[in-house]
Amino acid sequence: MEEHRGFAELLRDIFGNPFRPIAFAPEWRTDTVRALAREMYESRDFGAMPILADALQDAGCDNDDILNHCRDPKGAHVRGCWVVDWVLEKG
């Protein structure tokens, strides 16, 4: 059962919630937001996700799904994370 839960968390990190599509505003992609996302993507260390949430919020992002995803202390993040991929325009 625990194995299935971990797999479900991984899928949520990559795809987000398919029943709640997110509209991203291009102005949220500031230099700081891009730099944080790029560093996490390249290093595969996603420990700065809460800092990314702060940077997105500073850029005007008020979407709870995005901010909560970045700040979730139990969230597992991997390359392919839907928020990081959106910032880096990989999706």
C-alpha cells in the first residue's frame, strides 16, 4: 500500500491535478523564478521549492494549487515536476 502511495505522489508531482487545469501567467517567469527552477532542474535537488513559491508569489502568482505544490513539506519532487517544467517552458 505504501508503494502505491509513493507512486501516486510521483504522478501528482509530474502531472499535477488533471481535474484542475492551471492557467499560468507569463509575467510570473521572472529572472529569479527561472534561475531557481533551472538550478533545481539541473542539480535534481528540489529543496528550494518553497523558495520558488516565494519568488512566484513576489512575481504576482496567487494560485493556491501552484504555491501549495511548491510548499508541501511532504511533496516529493523530481525532474518533470509540472511547476518547474512550466517555468522552464518544457511542457
